[in-house]
Amino acid sequence: MSKAVELFVGARALMSFGPAVVVELGRHGVTVKDAVGDNHFVRADQLTVTGFGDEGLDAIHLSLQPWWSSLTPTMRAEVHLKREVVLEILTAYRDGHPLMARDGEPFHPFGEGFGVSLSKRIEAMARQLTFEYSVDRMRVRRLLAGEVVKNSVAPNTIRGWIKAFKRDGLRGLVDGRKTKGRQGFEVIDPRFVRIVDEELAGFDGTRSKVSIVEIERRVLVRLKQEGIDDIDLPQRITQQYLSMRFAALGHTTKQHKSSTLRRNSSRSNYPATHPGHFAVDVTRCDNLVWDDVYERVYSVEIITIISVPSRVVVACRVVPQSANALEIALALYDAIRPFSMVVEDTTIDDFRWCGIPASLDLGDNPVTAHASRVRTSREVTGRHVKPGIWPISMRADNGKIFLSDSLLALLRDWNVDLMPSRPGRPIDNNIVERWHDSLQAAYQSFRNGAGFKGRAVHERGRFVGWVGFEPLRSWRELQQHLHRHTAIAYHRNRHGGVKIPGVEDGNFTPLERHDMLHTITGRLLVPQHPDLIFSLLPEKWLTPGNGGVAFRGLTYDGDILDEIRGVRPGTYRAQDAKVPFHYDPRDRSRLWHRSRHDDRIYELQWRDAHLVEAPLTDVVVQRARQLIRDRGGNRVVSRRNVTREIIAAITELSAAPTDEEWRSKLIRAGMRHDQALIDHAEADAARALIDTAADVTPPSLRPGASLAEDDPIADAAETTTQIDFDSAFPDYDSEAI
């Protein structure tokens, strides 16, 4: 009752039905008496103390605010005049109550106490107002100036005031012609505004869109449920308010979500200056691709990693649906490797790993050569370089593939900070989300729109995915096209997100921004190692035997087993004699072991790999083992035929995929297997180049050669092996990398 304590018995309160007198002060409110003698209890929080009167403290009911305050002083004075006229005719008192009687009231013939009819009272009041107007010098001046058309009041005018007051209270006494086009939303009752805000707050993208008529119905129901029956809702202004708020939500549920996220979005860009600040995301490709083996179309996804400060796309991989954590790690593997693409006339090459001749990492003896330089010229023909950058941080959403234990362990090993977006806030990763929109140009230009299905169902053509209607391409061709689009179109075009302080009107490309940051960060070249891919693969501890090493029913063998077979317990780990092996879930036909003697990777092949032509991935092997269990298990056959049983199961699964779900899994497994072959072929070619380079001995390190005192190689000759790359740079594009 913070407001009511300032009132007193006899204080005047302006209510929606007219003036009233406070007759009782209560704990939670006050009791007021209206002009006809009825008592009304008013809560304390519904009254606002104001000094609008000359005598004592007056209060105004909350239902009149902010409408009453929005009226001009002239309009409020006019309302008071009409209210006094109406109340004196009806009650004989200008303020409507004997407790507020003025000197000499009541006057004849007003009020019911004199026995005069209502019409006679109205006529008498019309004559009185006309007389008052005639002696009012200010009104006479306005009449002479043309501001007032007539200086008299007709009885019908007063009769209209009485009807309007009985119908709408004080609001009915306001001339609508004077408020038309002038009132703003501030005149709307705040309780109505509050309920509208609460109803519209639920439309955050999780609820379906409804009509504005339904929104208005829900608001009116809420007003009734909360017992708010003294509210006045001007139709025009409330409809305008609802229409404005409804339009601000947007036309679709996606726009509803964007409007909600905009309330707590950042107000400034992340102050990243090192190109190693990455943003990563996965999106569904808008092109369908073709599988030649099973002759059907399927969808793929695209993993993109972007350098935040430079906007350079450092990795772009096409993967099957439902990308996993290993494929995210392989995208990081692409991000730290420099690639080059050669354009000659009408021939465009795909990205090739060009980091090996630039820098070599041989463990304790790193070998480095020239620094890679990106191409910032405007010529299309020639070599286009995608720089390799070591990550410092990585922005990602809260998908389970980004928060998986294996990826988090890799980021910890590489000292990379993972910065996940806030749950349900995709705009935290807005840079890579905006890149997804830029991909539309690449989708539509892929083989003249081959397999392009649009961004939504309403954009999809009738014959999309029909081989007879349009030629479809493989995922490998799609990935090559995306690489060409990135190198030739995206990296060479101006980017609106690349802004330089002091040169705000300058247009710069992502590669130009990368070149500018190079002067700040210094050398960005990442030492390359051909065995780097194996640090991304999962590890399994196994026990080598005389017949090889067994892993999930398959037996692997290789020359490296002669080194690790029969090692003493504690050689690799303290508790047993097991040995660590790397395996690739995309290609189960091989295992790899890192030798503890020379720290190089050695391959072990599955003994019966030549008997199976199907892509041997984790999915295929697990399905084959499930098929064996359904047949009664391996116990029904002899132990020596277990491997033959697995081979037969794998062959059966790959040759006759009758189940649609299994057919889709097998297509995705084949795609992952093909990508694994490409990745490991690049690593094998890089390893072959290193083996060739290691056989070259620089003249300064040959036996018997003297080292000059000022020779920089002589300073590190005792600890570092250097390879001389000062000679002409070879054409490594011809190498099979």
C-alpha cells in the first residue's frame, strides 16, 4: 500500500467512471464512493498519486494511464469542462458527489431533487454555457480570429456528452477528431502491452505461426482470466500496435528464431588478429550426387573451416550424411596443410598438398625451406595456393561430433581452445553460417546445376535426381568443384567482412587480408609431417602373435611384427606386453604401428584383403559380425573357418543390399572408404618424397667439407640437418601427391 498511505479520507480520485471520493483507507487499498453513491474497493497498486488538482492530494486510476497523461493540457481542460456539465445535470454537483460540493451547490434546476425533467435540465445548461461563452473574452477573441466557428452550445451537443459519458466514462468525453493521427502507442494500457509481450515471447521458432486474430483472442482471454475488466482498448491504436509487433516477428518460424536470438547477440566482432582462430560447421549440401555402384542418388554434407580474421576457407570436405568426429579432425588436418591448384587455359587442377617441399618435419631434425606465399594477384591462370595455418582456437556449435571425447582429446594435444556457441544460439558462429549462403553460387554452377534441389522444398524442381532428365555427378566431382570455387571465385573476390581501420571504404579479398596479417603474426608456415594423419586416428592396444595380430575377427600381418612380436611387458605400457596400433574406421583392411626405433609409421595388411572387393569399414564389419551371430555364431563352424565366414558375410552384404537402410549405409561406407584411400595415398606420396629428400646431402655437410665461421648452417650443424633449397624450385605439381 505504498501509494495509498499518501491519501486521506476525503481525497479525490479520478476513476474511469468519473470522480470519486476516498471514504476509507484499508491495509491493501482504499474504498471510494462514486457519483451515484456506490462504494468501490481499489487496490493500492491500481492508484497513482498525482497533483493534478488544486485542493489536496488527488489520485488517478491506473486504467486511465498512460492515456490521460498523453492528452494535451487543453484537451484535459475540455474533458474536465464536459465532465462538470454532465455530472451537474445528473447529480446537481459539478464534481458528482455531495462530499465534493462547491459553494452554493446544488443550483436550480440541476439534479433530481428539483423535480425537473432531464430535457429541461439540458436546455437550462445549454443556455448557461452560451452565456458563459459570450462573456469569456478569450473565447470571443478566438471567435473573431476564426478559431471557433460558433459561440453557443446546442442542447443536442450536451445530450451527446451525457450518452458518451454513460457509455465510455471519461474517454467518451474526448473529441476523437483532435486525437486522430496524434496518439502514439504510449496511450495503450500497460497491462495490455505486458500480456501482448508475454504471448509473443513464445514465438521463438519452436511454435508454429498463428494469425494476428488468434493472438488478439489469446490476449483478451488472458485479460479476462487475470480479472482485468476495467481496461479500455481503443480499437485503432491497439490494432496498429498488434500489427506492428506481429510483423516484427517475421513471416516464418525461422525469422521468429532470428528475432529471438537478436536480443542477446553480440554488439561487436571478436577481436581476432591471428589467422589461426577458426570457425567450423557442417551443412547439408543442396546438390544430390550419384553412386555408380548401386546406381542411386544420395545426399552429402560439407565440412567447412574458415579463418575468422581473414575469412580464408582453410578446409572444405564433402562427407556422407551424419558426419562424425574423425571427419572433423580430418578437416583440421586439411586446414594445417597448404594446397595449391594450377589453372592453365581451360584446364583446372584439383588441390594438391604442396607443403612437403616447403617444410619437412623429421622429428628431432626439422628441415624448413621457403615460406609459402598466397596468390593475391588478379590473374586467373597460374598457381592458386590455399595456405596451411596452425589452429589456435576453434568456434563450433554444440553438436555431439564437436564435443566428442576423441575430438576434445585431439584439441588438447594440439593446444587448441574449443569455443562452443551458446546452446540454441547459431548466430554465435555467424561467419561460417554466412559462408553456407555463399555456397549457393557453387551449388547452382556445379555442372549447370546438376542435382541442385534448392534450399527448400518449394524451390525444388519436379525432375531433380532423375538421371534421365539431368546428368548427375559423384561426390568427388562435387568436392573438386567446391575447391575450384573457393580458390578462383571466393578467395579472389572482395569480402564485406574484411574491413581495415582507417580504410573502411577499401575492398579487400580474403587472401589479401591473410597477407596483411602475415606482417603482424610473422611466419605462419606449419611444419609438415607425412605421418601427421595417424595422430588423428584412434588407437588400439593389441597383442601380436606368431600368426599376426588379431583385431575384431580380422588378422593383420606385416614386416614390422618381427620387431614388436614377443616384447617384454612394460615395453610400451607398464601393465602388459600389448602394443599400440592405429586403425582407420573408414578402411579396416589395414593397421599401422609407429616404430619406437625410428618414429616412423609402418603398415600391416589384412591377410585376406584380396578376397573382398567391398569397402571394408567399421559399418560393414559390424554388420557382418551381426549376420554371423544371427546364424548361430562362430561356434557352429571350426575355428579355422571363422575368417572365411566373415569374408562370406561381407561379400553377401555388399553384393545384394536389399534393405534400403542398409543400402544407404553401404553407400556412405563406400564414400568414406574412397576418401580414406585418397588421404592415405597423399601420406604415402609425402613419405616417399621425404625418403628421397633424406638421401640428398648438402655440400656443406659432406665428409671433409669445411664450414665457414659465418655460415648459418655451421651454427646448427651439430644439432640440425639442413637441406639446401636455394636452387631452382622444382615443379612439384607433377609429383603424385
